[in-house]
Amino acid sequence: MKNRYKIDKPLQIQYLKLLEEKSQLSSKQLASLFHVVGRSYRDWKQGKFPLPTDVVTLIEKRFHLPFPVNKTIALHTWMQQKRTAAQKGAFARLKKYGPPGTPAGRHVGGIRGIATLQKLGKVPPIKTFYKPLPSPQLAEFIGIMLGDGHVGDTQWSITLNAKKDKEYAQYCSQLVYHLFHFHPSILKRKNYNVLIVGSGGKNFISYLRSIGLTAKNKVKEQISVPQWILKNFELSICCLRGLVDTDGGIFTHTYTVHNKVYHYKKLCFVNRSIPLLHFAFNVLQRLNYTPKIIEHVENKRVWLYNQQEVALYLKNVKTSNQRLIRAHQRRVARVVMERLAKP
């Protein structure tokens, strides 16, 4: 902004009136001479705004009309007025947005800035989602998240094997859409055999916390299954399905006795959260299976050793992960081939 001379309003009006009388120029002609629009000159003429110093210099040089007061004092008066106005503006901003350079000030300014950018269409609107009632599908989703999921401050994710769980990643995406009515992203990490299903949004994160996914570090905090699932056995079964589909599997146990090789399919759930292990163990027991729990090693686990019980698990508890189904089908095919090979 150009420097200006601040004088009393009547004195400035009289000064420009004398200028027009002495120059014999119209307001329009004087505005052109000073390289401003007509409205700016008329505002000076009415005393609304102080005169710029370079305009006063031109008047004195061209029309030999001296400025009516001491210019140093007039300039100092204008600068003092400008300083006072700036202070008022700063206090008004402080009251409205909070202190600058502080977390509180940046928080308020950030919220207002995002709101403005959203109105202009430069920032996407806040993500909306549906909040379902407790259901078997929601309980299964909780199991998936307790197994291979993570809930951070602004992002949630499910981390899966890019080769073995490729179909299951699509299933998880469809489950999220069915429950919450939005499509999560499915990304493959560069240089890693990993698929990540997930999305962001603080509102959705708050919702996940409210339905029981409270832990940021499941092992350190020894996360357990939410109470609304534990109180309902049907929902507990669905939650177990999500846990085993992510942190479990069907494995072949091979051993030799008297030079004869035996292959047995066994179901295993591995997790380092003791409450989750006990949950899986208790649900399997209530289904009249005979699970075994191993807690004295680092990779703590729950086993189903009985092949018939593994088959019953797939029939009653079921699985949404084709990896488990394929493992069981390979075992069935092997048994059939061995029987056909017998004389």
C-alpha cells in the first residue's frame, strides 16, 4: 500500500477544491492525471480516504499548490492510524480464530479452511456411511478386523496375502459395502505380497471405536471381542468365522508311522491376544468340538485336530475365505485318490 497523508476531512476537501479552481480541470481529468479511476478521486474529494504522498508531490510540482499542513506530521498520523487499525484487526482475528501458531488456532483455522474449500468444490465432502444394527455380517466384520485389521486415528485397514487371499479381499470389500454403503479401496503394496483393504474418515473411525474396535495395538492391549457379540452365541459364531478366515487356516499335518505316510487336515487359529484365543476356544467347545489351546509359545494358537470336526466346522461355522475351502478340498481329493489306489 502507498504511503498517505492524513489530515482533517474539511481541510482535505478544501485542498482539492482549490486544486480544481487553480488547475481548471474536471474531476475526470484530474483522476486521469493521477492514474486512478474517477471513483477514487471522488472519494479523496469527499475526504473518505487520505491522499497518497505521490499525488501530493505531483500537485505541488505541477500546480504549485502547497500542502496545507506539515507533511511529516500528516504521514506520521496516517501511519499511527494504520497501526491502530491493524491492531484492531489482529484482536478481531484472535477472538474469531484463536491464537496464531498454536494447536488451537491451527485447528480452528483448518476447520474453517476445509469448509471454505468444500464449498468451492476443491475438497471432497465429508464421507457419509450407514450405521447398521448388530447382525451376523457385522459380527463377521468385527472378527476380520480383530484378526487382520487395524484401526488408526484417521485410517482403517485389513491386510491380506496378495496371492492366497485375492478373492477374500474382494469379499471383504463387498462386505463393507453391504454393511456401510461405501466402497473401500483395495491396494497392493509395491514390492510386498500384500493387499490392503481400507479407507479413511474420522467419523467412520469414531464409529468403529464405538462398536468395539478400540485398540490401536491389539497385542499390546490384549484386545477382546465386544460384549454385544459375546452375549449372543449366533453372533459369536460369525465373529469366529472372521477371526479364523484371517488369522487361521486349514493345514496338512504329515507324519510317518512304520514307513507309512499319514496326512491329516487340522484347523488352526493363531493370535497373540489371549482373550481372542480363549474366545475361539470357548466357541468351539460350545459347538461340541474338542479344541486344544497352546499358550506357552510366542505364536499362541487354538487347534482342531479331529478331521471330522474340521469338516463340521466348515459345514456349521462356514468360511468366507476360498483359501480354507481349497485346503479342505485338496484333503478330500487326496483321501479319495488313496482309497482308489488301494487294491
